[in-house]
Amino acid sequence: SKTLIAKSKKRLVYIVLIGFILTVLLALFIYKGNNIKKDKAEKTLAILPFDNLNPDPENKYFCLGMAAEILTHLRKIPDLQVESRIMSEQYNFSEKDIGTIAKELKVAYILRGSVHKAGDDIRITMKLFDGITRDSVWTKKYEGKYSERLFEFQSNAAKQVASSLNIFIKPEEEQTMDIDLTTSVMAYDFYLRAKNDFTYYLRNQRDNEDILNRAIVYYKTALEYDSTFAEAYAGIGIAIIIKSGDIWEIKPKMYDSILYLAEKAIYYNKQLKQLADAHYLIGKYYWFLANRDEANKEWDLAIKYDPDHYWAYEAKAASYMNDYGKYKEGLMYLHKAAEINKGIEMSRTMRNLGFFYGNIGFYNKAVHYLKEYFNLELDTIGYIKRRTFLDWESGNYEKVIDWNKKAMQLDSNSVTYFNLGENYQLLGQHEKAHKYFLKDVENWKKKGIANRGNRSIGYSYMIMGDTANAILWLKNHEKRCLQSISQNTSAAEHKAAYLDLALIYAALEEKEKAYECLEETEQRYSYPLWWVT
């Protein structure tokens, strides 16, 4: 029994010893894990737009450009997490203090700067602040000639910011930081002007195409000084897409221009950001040609090279929902775009969320995001138009008429008589509908627009007993649909042209043709809500 007691004591000692060792190891693991988390948290940074100390407000383009380029250099360091330009730019002209901004952006440090530029003389001051203590932990000044060593200053400033945060820069990372966008200061200056105008157009002046045209001229001027300036080629390509009138559509004659500019940007590429824009453009090119799979591969590359490329996320969202009928995945991509895009185009992302939620029948969610759109844009007419479409696709035609009347009170040109006519037609009030259709036709004639054909107006003529005009309108619309199919336009690709043809043939009592066209629509992965209602 004494032997058994001795063995038990010995076993107990072993158990206590093992337990102690395990406790120490666990404590060390937790301590190390907390230190890693703390270390990662301390290597987070946001760069605010630089202040313009020059009395000439035109120099603002240069201040924004300087902050953006230093940000681009710093984002080449994997060990440093730098907040996106989009997120940081929302604090342009903000009166919030450093601590509040750092807390809202969830970063440990804030970099601020100021620029004074007079002719070729330039003075730049930068300060790095601790987001918790609000103390300045690093300061850098540069005084010299704009045309001399500017690019070297940008690269060195980024390296010194990293060094002040005790971040080791690997040789290969330093090598990429030393690569400049261009070797020409004049090309760089015109590029910054182009970027500034392009951003201003997106933010404030969507109706003023002169600003967008000026941005394109600046990009082209930059290429005159440096024909290998990849970013300028990509900038022109994206501006052309915007200029086409809608971010999801483009005129066929522009296809080759888009591809040419994108391939030039890739050929002369020096930085990953340029590759992202170029692959986004090539994705649009494939999408216009109805090659959806290749388009999505290119957009995946754009996101790989620039994880903040919210346009690529939005493009994938539209493609997944419209082309593949995969609404869950599409909405995931669109919400990702909304998560990134807190800046100049956030309102558009909110508008798109409202549109797509409405398209799949989530009425209340659609209203929520459209209200978010209105709060950002304060565009009453735009909001009413989008609420009108939401209620129209939801089958709430009486509400649609009320929205149209409200819009007409605010702006008589904001709603066409056709909109009212179509909704009265859907409510079965055919005499009222026909009255508004005739007013719309009269307006077309005043503008010199010929009878392009329209199935709703054709059907209205048929209901009112005017067979000759009914056939004329329906046949003209048939020609447009067949032309769309022959050219494989977006309306044909998404089968909307076939749906219109089915309705036209049904009205003309050509049942076999109507059924053939309906069978063609069954090739869609899913139907938008308005096809059902």
C-alpha cells in the first residue's frame, strides 16, 4: 500500500507539473496573439486630402493629387494597412478632430499635409498624428522647384512614414515604390488636372459634359508629353464609358477604342493600380460583346490588383443578377461596393441597391436604399422617378400616377405623357391612356422625331378601333426589335426584345410567332419583377 501511495503522489506531481507548463504555454500564446493583434492595429493609417495654402483655389487639384500618390506608394507595403482614398476623401473640409477621424476610420495614425505652390516654387509640409493621443509623431517638409525631384520626394516621404511606424520595407517593395507614374512633370501635372476634373464631374456636375470633355483633353495632353503614360490611357477609357451616357451601356463604335486604350495601359504599365483600371476596361469590352464569363474574369483581375475597385464590384453585381440570374451573389458584390464606396459615388451605389432589391420583389428594402440615395443627392425629381419605377414594376399603377403628377408639379419636363398613358392603360382606363399617348405623339412631332414604333401606343390605337394606325405603330416597333436581335444588343441578350415581339405578335393575332418569342424568353436564368407584374 505504501508503494501505491508513493506512485499516486508521484503521478499527482506529474499532473500538477504538466498543468503548470500548459498554463504557461497558453498564457504565452495569448500574450503573443494579443501583441500580434496590437501590432497589426498600430500599423493602420489614413491619409487625409492635403490643404491648399495657395490663395488660388485652382491649385486644389495638385493637393489632392499629392495625397493620392503618397497613398499609392504606401499601399505597396503589405505590412501597412492604408485606408482607401475614397474613405479618406469624405473628410475633405471636415472640421472633425484627428481623434474622431481616426476612431471613425478605425486607424491608429492619420497623415495630414499642406501645399503651397506658386509657379515652379513649391512647399509641402506633412505631419503624422497618433490617433489616440492626437500628438504629432513625425514631420516632413519639402521646399524646392516643382519641376525638380518631386517624384523622388513622394517616394521618400512614403518610406519615411513607414520607417516612423517601425515598418521594414523589403528591397522588392522599395523597388516598386521608386517607380514613377511618368518621367515628365508636365505630363504629371495635366494628369492631376484630368483626375481632378473627372472626380468633380462625378461628384457635382453629371449634367455638365464640358467638365468631362476637359478631363479627356487633359489626359490627351498628358500623353503628348509622355506617350507611355499608362494611367492616362486608362483614364481616357473610363471617361469614354462615363460619357456614353450610362455606366452599364456604351455605343458599339466605341468597343475598339476601349480595348485599344486598355491594352496600351497594360503594355506601358508601371503600377498595379493601372493594371486594375485596364482590366476593368477589358471586362467592359467583353461584356459589351456579350462574353459574360470573360468579362467577369477581367473584373476579378481588377479587384485582385486593386481591392478597392468598387466599379469592378458593381459591374460583377450587375452581371451576376442580369446575366446569370444569381441575385444572392450579385447583391453580395453590390453590398461590397457600398462598403468600399463611401465617397463621391456612394449615392449611385445606393440607387443601384434600391433598383435591384425592387427587381426581385423586396419592396421595403428598395424604398430604404432609395431614401438613402435621396439623403445623399437631395435630388427630388431623381428620387420620384426611381420611386415611380419601383411602384410600376411592383404593379402599383395608381401610386405611379400620383408620383408622376408630383414630378410634373416640380418640373413639367420631368415626366412624359407616355408614362401617364401607359399606367392608365395598365389600369384599364383606355380612353384616358389614349389621350395621353396622343399628346406624347404630338410632342414627338414637334421635336422632329418620326414614328419609331411602340407596342403600348399601337395597342391603344387597336383598343380605340383605329386598326391602320395600330398596325403602323406595332410594325415599326417590330422592326426595331428585329434590328436589336440582329445586332445582338443588350435588349436582345437579356431577351427583352423577344418579350416585346411576343406582345406585338399577340396584338396582331400572330399566335405562332408570339409563342416562338416567348419560348426564347425562357432561356433567361430569371425574370425581372416587371415582366411578371
